[in-house]
Amino acid sequence: MSIVARSRVPSTTLDAPHLDAVSAVKGSGVLSFSRGQVDEGSSVAASWALTRSISPRNTVRVARRDAYGQIINEYDATHRIMGHVPDTPWAVYLADTDGLFHLLGIDLDAKNDEQAALAGAEALMISRHLDAVGIEHVVCQSGQSGGRHVWVAMAEPLPRDEVLLLRHALKLVATRLDHNSLTNPATGCLRPPGSLHRDGSYSEPLKGHLGTLLNPSTTAAQIQAVIERLETVAASAHQLKLSAAGVEASVAISSSPGQRSTRRPGSGTGKTVGTMQAHPDLPIDEHGMPYLPGIKRPKLPAASQAALNQDTRDLDASAVFWTVLLGMARACWRYSDLVKLVETAPGLEHVRTTRRKNALNPTGERVTRSVASQKYVLEWTWLKATTKVCSEGAITGHDPEFEQRKERIHHLASVVQQRADASVGRWDPTHHKGGPTDRRVLDALSLWTLQAIQPEIEADIRRLALTCGIGRETARQALHRLAADGWIIRTKESEGVHGATWTIDPQKVIHKLTVLPRSQGGEAAAYGFDPLDYSELCDQLSVRLALAAHDCFTPGALSHYEGNIYAQLSQLPGATIEELSLGTGTSQTYVEIALGRLHDYGLCASNGSDWVATPPPAREQVARSLGTLGILEDRETRYWLERELWDWWQQELAWMKKPRGIKQRRAVPGQLTLLSGLERVEKRSAYPRTGTGLGSHRMAKAHLAQTIHSLASA
């Protein structure tokens, strides 16, 4: 008889004797492979069965014997796990062949009684931090010397970079850490519980259950939480040492110019913040901190801005802080911009305080961090954020063509706008159906192209619709009309969470210009480029779109075309009908009709032949009088609901496809929460289902709507 058990290695089968051996040492609650409970053969069989179940690979590393037959501490041979039990000690790989860690083995060495006591204390401290964030684990005494092994099995395999962050955090608090097993995913390994030691003893479990390794539940988020706890403890301990020595910590939040800010707070030894160095392809500011090159955007992405303003007292403050930093990095903000917000921004509460639960603080209220701890968290997380954004492809190192490409993109957008202004009648609804909305969509694509400094940009119809103040179907139709007329071209279809990719350069002019001057030694500015012109065009397009996208310029109120005229008039105060006609690419007759309508509602005034727009606040009064106030906000909420509903269902499908053994327990839909306003929903909650067990999109949508309503009324 053979029983198939869950294993990371394909087609791994545990025969009955091996499975019985595992069960024999599993039933008592606290694991033990000690000789006092089972005989040597059963212990070895149980450990080998465990190895076959948890190994991420088809082989293990085994110790070899010297010329005299003595076992030496060199694990340079391999042994197939489907074979017989090795006759020498073996160690299981922590990572699979792709370099992803399925197991975390924390090795605390000891060579004498003093070191054994220290290793035991440090293992206990690490175990307490793991318990604090809900990570199930196994602690073993590795052998007679008294060293410790702490084992964690991952439900979500970790990449090497994340494991290196954990290794660094452990190094800060554990002096006996042997970090080799966590450093190299290709060769990193550790003897599993119950395995033989070369001195004749065994790796004896002291705490934990075997099921935690056979059925892993630990997530990447939990590991991140442990890292943050260890870093906070290390920073606080360092500050205490400084104070005890009577040393005043000169650790102002801002780094001093010229100093590499990868140094630990208050440290004069030049140690870096773990392995997290500034990305080599990123430029360094005057404070020694990395940043992404490009034009600094005046506003953060919507999710990051919402997180920055989020009250985090009852939320995961570290997750909110991480959302803020990713947005800052992507918006090309600097470290100094972050520091200025530390004292006041609600979303940076993780920097100012930390949640600490102990006998003196049983409720786990947040306590103030030391200055050193604040600086440590700021620097460490900023380095992580900039490195992550850089690795996502935001930049690809120092870009020698950045300024040249920026010049060409500006020229392209300028030509498109000049051509659009000269196309009289194309944007006039009497001559071309959908002309006004087509112009808004073209302006939005031009603006995004300028901001991305790339000729091809991703443009999903919902984001485009909200930017232009139109419906998503209207945006979709506008894209196809513009493409049919040769204004734009789709270069990539939508796929998954990504929208279709479009370019305002259908003739591939940018690519032709890129290679044109290459054979020459240098490249002069081909168009007399002035960076101020670039910024001016960006501002012109963004302000124009913001002025036109309002509740008073929607169906049931004033038209989209009249919104375009109002936006143009606001940027050209004192303009004549002829100038507005040239500026909008529409006939003078239609401009005159639109001005009359705007004048009737108090949105513009005439001074002879010149026209002046009323200040933007007047639009709200018009929308209120026409009964359309709030229509765009409702549309934004509806689109958010649609996105979140789709994303929630995709998460449910992914969860249903997971093997039964690694599915995690999830919150019920009633526990669903929002993070950072309308940013996202908690993805681990179960999808609502009908009485027959089928997923109910209607119930899910109603629950999301109720969540928004609860936040709005809070």
C-alpha cells in the first residue's frame, strides 16, 4: 500500500512505513526525534520521510567521509530523495531550482557552552517575533553542541532579495547567525528535524509541530512584518547603547550632504543598511539618497495620495507607508520631499510610531519611535521602494538618450497639437460625430506621452474616461475614431490587468529620428528644444483637461464641446471668436453658438469682441442648477467598483486553483476592508456565494458598495 502526501517535489510518494514513522513523532504535539522516544531507525526513517515531503528539489546534499571513513562537515555530494536513506547526515535545499525559497532555515551556531546559551536565547527571541506575527515554525537543537535551527515553511515562495532582507534583519539581532543557508539559493541548505549529526546526535525539535512544515501557511507579508519588527528592535537597541555611553546621537532625519545614506542610523562604522544598497543605475541626490530621473510630478498617483492622507491608527501602517513610498518613487520625488512630510502626513504614522504589545502595554497601543529608529525606517524603506520601482522597468539604468528622447517626444506632441488646431471642423460635432470628445482623448494621450517620455503608453478606457470627463464607452469609441483617421494607432492589445497600448506616432517618426544622427559624433538639439516649453505644454494640456472635465459639461447639462471652449477660453483670456476657432479647430459659427450658451449660464463674459471665462468655481453652481453635480464622482465610484469586482473574482479564481494543502484560511466577506481610500480591497477575503455555492457577483458588488458607503459616512 502506498499513500501520496503533499510534496513540493513532483510525484513524491511516501510509503506506509515512512508515513507511520512521521506520524509516530507527530502525535504528541511537541515534536521530538530524540532517542528517548523512538529508536534510531524510526528517527532516521521519520526524518527522511519528512525530507521527502518538504524538499523543493529532487536531491539533497549529503556529508562525505574522509579517507579513514570519518564523516566530515562538507556537504558537497548529492543524493536523490526517491532513493534509500543516506548513510551520512544530509541537508535539504531551502530553494527550488528557480531560486525561490520554499523553506527558511535560520542557523544559529554554537561551539561551546557559552555560545550554546547565546544561541538558545537568540532562537527564543526570534521565535517570539515569529509568534507575534502569527508565523508557525519549528525550533530544533541541531546537535550536542547546542546550536539552534529555526524552520519556517513558506506558502508563498520568496525570491532571493526578500530572503536577503530577512537575513540582514536577523544579523542585526542575532550574533550567532550563520547566514550561508539564506544567502545562496543555489546551494543553501540545512539539516532537517530529526536528521543525523556527524557527532552521532540528532536535530531534536524543541518547539513546534511537524504539520507546519508539511502544510505551510506563512506568507510574504508575514515575513515582511518580522523584518520590520527585527529592524525596529535593532534600531532601538542601538539607540540605547549610544545613550548608555553618553553619546549624543547626531541623527537628524535629513542625512548630511555627501554622506552615503545607506549607513545605519547613528553608526560611524560605515555599515550599510543590510544588502540594500542604492541601485547602481539610479542617480544620487545631495543627501546621498537615490531617486528616479525624470520630471518631478506635482501630484502623487491617486492611490499613494490617498494613502498619504489615510488615518492609519486602525490599519496596517507599514502597508500604507509602503504605498506612499512607491508612489513617491514613481512620481520622481526625492528623499527630502519625504522627510518634509514625516511630522504631519497621517499616512506616515509607521515612521513616527510602532505598535508594541507587552505587559506594560497590553492593548498594543502605538508608541513613539526614537529619532534613530525613524531615520532607519525612512532610509531602509526608501531604498527598497526606489529599487523596486527601478526593477519594474521605470528606468533601465542611466539613460544617455533621456534628454534627446524627451526633446523628440515634446516635438511629436507639439506637432500633433498644432495639426489638431489646424484641422478646422474635425472637432466640431456638426461636422464630425464625437469630435469634442475625440479632441479630449487626443489631448489626454498627448499629455500621458509627455509625462511618460515614451512614444507608446498604456491607456485603459476607464482611466481615460475619468481624465477626460466622459464615459468609458465614449472613450473607447473616440480611440477607434482617432485610429481610423490616422491620429493614433494601437500597438498592443489589452491583456489581463493591462489596458491596450497606444501611440500618437502612427508614422513611427520617433524611431526614425532616433537613428538619424547616430553616425555623427554628437547630437545637437534638432528643434531648438527648451525645457520650459516642455513644462508649459504639459501644464497647458493638464489644465485644459481639468477645466473641461466637470459635472456641468456632461449629458443633461452643457455639452462636451462647450466644455472644450470654456477650457480654451480660460487659457486664452481676452480671446476673440477667430482665435478660439483656431485654438480649438472648430468653425467660428459653432464657437459663437457655444459662447452664447456659456454666457447664458454665467461661465463667460464679453468685452466687445473679446471674451473672458468666469473663474472655475462658477462651474459648480451651474452643475447644481442643472442637476448634474456629482455625476463624475459617481462614475469614478462605479468604475472603481467594476475594477475591484473583477479583481476580487480573479483572486477567487486563483485561490480555487490552488492545491488543497496550501489554501489559506480567509476572512469572510463581512470582514472586507478598504486600504487607502479607493485604492484596493483586502484580497484575502472570501468571495460571496449563493446558497448553492456559486459565486455571486451581485452580492459582491453590493458588499463593495456598502463598504464605500460606510467609509463615506464614517
